[in-house]
Amino acid sequence: MTGAAGGMVQSGRRAFLKWATAVGGALSGLLAGVPALRAFLSPTFRHERQEKWISLGEAGAFDLDTPVKVDFVDSANDAWVETRRLRNVWVYTEDGERFTVYNGRCTHLGCNYFFDDTEKVFRCPCHTGYFDIKTGNVLGGPPPRALDVLEVKVSDDGVLQARYEDYRLGVPEKTQV
């Protein structure tokens, strides 16, 4: 095919290749651009945090005047990835009716603290911070604030629940992460 008919076939082929290249480029731009735009705009459309109530056990089963450590698994979803972390809280009650639940992380650097049965205080082994078991107030060491107290409720069937939250570490004011 030479001559006028061959020229039309070549220009038709060129037009198709130009069109296919433009469509392919536009699709590639969309495939890369939409996720990038979504990531850029995501703070604008961020959903409020869901409350995370955890069940700690029967309210009547907690010892009086002795803090009890309760471990639980915290799950967080980030797109398709689910992360699980072992967390803990400390439950304290003097009368079995009013409960104080502390986040299990020291307010200094987030270390797990323990109950010192001989001194009747919470002790953080990382930097020798220690806290009052009744109020969570700092009794010594570098922690900048008292232990973080969590909101609690007792369900209709007698189960103690706490609304778990983590707070910013190392600062004097209690602010959410």
C-alpha cells in the first residue's frame, strides 16, 4: 500500500496511538492522583474518634484498697492493616461502689508502672517516678503530672467498664494524642 491509501492508514494509526497515549496518561494520572489528593485532604474529612469502652470484669470482684491490673488487647485499623497491642489499666476502689481506673502508662515516658505492695504506691521502674494509689498524684520523680484517670461506668449487668484513651506524654497538661 503506497500512495494516498497508505498515507491514510499511517495517519489513522498515528491518530490512534496519540489517542491511546493520551487516555493511558490520563488514567495513570488519575490512579496516582486520587490517592495523593485523598491523603492531602484527609485531615479535612477526618472522622471523630470512636469511643473505646473496655470491659474490666465484674464490679463486685475487685479487691478493696488494693489496685488490680487488668490487661486487654487494643486493636487499631489503618486501611487494611490491623495492629494489636497489649494494653493495661489499674482499677482501684475503696468501697466497691466508686472506682478509679488509671491508664497503665506512666505520664513521663509511657513506661508500664507497677504496684509496690510494701510502700502502697505505684512505681515506674524507668525513672523512679511514683504515684499515690488513691489519687494518682505524683509523689516523686520526673513525671510531669498525675496518672491519667479514665472515665468509668458500671453496666446494667454489673460489669465495670472504662473508656480507654492515651494522652500525650511528658507534658504537664492532660491532652489527647
